[in-house]
Amino acid sequence: MRLLSDDVAGTVRFSRELGLESTFGDEGDDYASFRAGEGSVAVFRRSGQDETIALRPPGDGALLVLEVDDVDAETARLRDWVVQDPVDRPEWGGRVAYLREPGGSLVELFQTIPQEGG
């Protein structure tokens, strides 16, 4: 997953605050990457990507989903970024909360919850 950001430094700080492990780049760079479980999340300056392909205006066309052990604890820890407090979504099998990172991307924190009767 690559997050396109007009505020790479802010998005890098946000990624670190999430607890993602930095694997390349830093706040002063146009590109950085992080380990996220068995995958990775990259951050790239939006204007740099726009040099390769014309981009639509930023919006909520996609979101980054991160599985966590305790969504309530994580939203308490990351309170400055929270745009939607945790809610149970039994039809999804989880409890979710939403954050907005400095570049504008939406991030879902997802915690698996036991299914009724299961």
C-alpha cells in the first residue's frame, strides 16, 4: 500500500506513532516505507507520483486497514488522529475505529471480535 501525501513528514511521524517499523526514508525525504505486519506501507509525496500519472483530487477512494489487538487502547493512544471512535461491527467480525493521517488518508483500526455462537 502506498499513501500519497502532501505532508510526507507528518505522515512519516504518524506512521511511527502507529508503531510501524521504518525500513527506508525519513521525515525529510519524498519517500519512506514501513513494515506493517507481513506487508508494507509506503509514503510518497503526492506531487512526485503526479509526475508519472495524472492523479484525481485526493479523497476517500481507499483506506489503509491495520489489525490491532485492542482498538480501544489504540484510539486512546492515538487520540489526536481519531475521527471516529470505536464501534462494534459484528457483521464484519470486528470492532473498528478511524483515523485521518496528516496527508489526508483514512486509516481503519480493526480488532477481531468473537462471533456470537462461535
